[in-house]
Amino acid sequence: MKSLFERTILDNAFLRVVFQPMNLPALLTWLAVALSLRFDDSPDNPGQWLAMAGFALAFLIGDFVPRSQRALTAALLASEAVCALAVSWLAPRGGTSPALLVILSAQLAMVYSARTTLAALLLIDLALLLVLRASGHNAALIVVLIFAGFQAFSSLIAHYARRAEEARDQLSRVNADLLATRALLADSARDAERLRVARELHDVAGHKLTAMTLNLRALAADPDYAKRPEIAIAQRLSGELLGDIRNVVQALRDTRGLDLGVALRALAAPMPRPRLELSIAPDVHLTDPAIAETILRLVQEALTNSARHADADWVRVAIGREGARLRISVEDDGRVRGALHEGNGLAGMRERVSAAGGSLALQTTGRGALRIDAELPA
């Protein structure tokens, strides 16, 4: 059971951002730097407080910006660097203002590669050295070296945290893939067992009952047994039992089919977003595991693209039937940035659909979202 405090945080988007694992230490560090400015020997300058406020504002805004908007993310990180250097320029003797760059180093490692982060930190530390020397700091190089060590420590922690998150997400996707595939395999195995039982009933029990009916008919034609009521009852029961077995065999064959909904929901369950909105028409009845697998992979790639590139909150999947063809439409509430380009994922999706005897069409909606329309043999 979650406490009232935990439920309040989960229900409030702003509080969820503030209480993220990385944000609390960063905000506490910012507060410590702000408190230390009072011990700086320089005259009190409103500009340093404006720079501190700008750093905090850019930091908090960055948490609400999707990672797909890389230009805006870079602009916010650059603003933080400028604000941190401005504080170090205006309050060079406070001693703690370069700690703001330690926060920035962790953010850089969470967004960019290790090489890019290292290059950015080298440029920032060079700028810090020049700022401290220009402001008259007596041990500018020592200060830069000390805080460079802190930056390396925080960026390494952030780098490994990012790797752990990526590994967790990958494991979640693999687990979802396994669950969905297991659901399809289980349905396929059940179908095979139903078909086997239906054939056994038809071939074995049906054959023997037919033989019994013929023998009873022969007995009924014999004058010694023709008037016996037991013969008539046995004939009637054998006929009814043969009809019942035929009905059971037909029912077993009619109920064959793969539960595509269970597999697709299992595929989307581990993903926090986007949310899958699934609609399957009642007349959709799949018995071919290969077609079901193609639909499964199509939806999987659509979910991945919507989460990674479109920053979508939901993905709507509709599966219907028109004659001997299945129609699958996929649409999200995200936005395609720039011209529609088929990467490896979409190209693989098209190849898989074509190999199954279907066709695939991609287009953008009026609001800029990606729409996928596929057609497969039923």
C-alpha cells in the first residue's frame, strides 16, 4: 500500500519531476550554492541571483522537454552552462559556484555519449578557468581541477545510470516480446490439440459408431430380433451419439483461432508509454501463426517508433476484416518531425508484411502523426 505522500507525488506531474532520483541532489546542491553566496567577499550583485534563478529554471524546464527535441535540450543545457559561469564570474570567491557545473555534467551524460560529454566538459572547464582568472581568483587552476574531478564522478554515475535504464528498457521489450510470442505459441498449441482431438473423434469414434449402426441395422432386419424394443433403442442412441460426435468435431474446428488480443496486450504491458488502445473486430479469426506473428511484429515496431521518435502518449490499433483480407491501422498522438523517412524499423516492417503477402502504406495525418495502414491475407 502506498502512503498518502507517495500517492500525491504520483498524481502530480510537477512533483514527479521534482522528486526524481537525480533532481533532489541537484536541487540541494543548487540551494547550497545559493546559501554560500552570502560568504563571498564580492559586493552583493543582483546579477548573480538572476543567474542562479536562470540555472534553476533551465534545469526544471529540461525535465519537461522530451529527449526527442534535441535542439531545445541543447539550448537549455547551454543556458545552464552560461548561468553557472556567470555565477562564478560574479561571485568568484564564494568557493562553491562551480558545483553548478557538476550538476550540468550529470545532465550531459544522461543525454549525450561519453565522447560528446567529455568534449563539452573540457570546453566548459576551460571557460571556467578563464572566468576565474579574469575575476582575480588566486587558485583558479586548483579550483577547476577539484571540480573537474567531481564532474567526472557525477558524469560517470549518470552514464552508468543511463546504461542501466537502457538495459532495463531493452529487457522489458524482450520480456514483452517473449510473453507475446508465448501467448501465440500457446494458442497455436491449443489449436493443434483441438484439431488432433477432432480428427481422433471423427476417425476413431465416428468409424466405430458407424460400424455399430450398420450392425444394429442388420440385427433389426433379422425376424428373430425385429420386434425387440432394445434393438430400436440401440439404433436410436447410436444415431444420436454419432450426430453428437459430429457436432463436437465441428465445434472444435470452429473454435480454432489465435487470441491476438492477449498477445498484443502482453506486448504493450511493460511499456509505461505509449498506451495501447486496441480494437479487434468480432469477425477477425486468425488460424495462421505466421500472419499473427506478422501483425505482432508490426504493432511492436509501431509502439517502439511512437515511444522513441514521436513521444506519443497513446497508440490506437484497429484490426478488421474485409472479405478475404485483414486490414490493420495504427495511429498515435505524436508528431513526425521533418519529412517522413523509412528507417531500418519501418523498412523491416514493410519487408515482413510483403513476405506475408500483404501491403503497407505510411502517411502523416493532419496533425502530423504517423499513420500505418497494412493489409494481409486472412
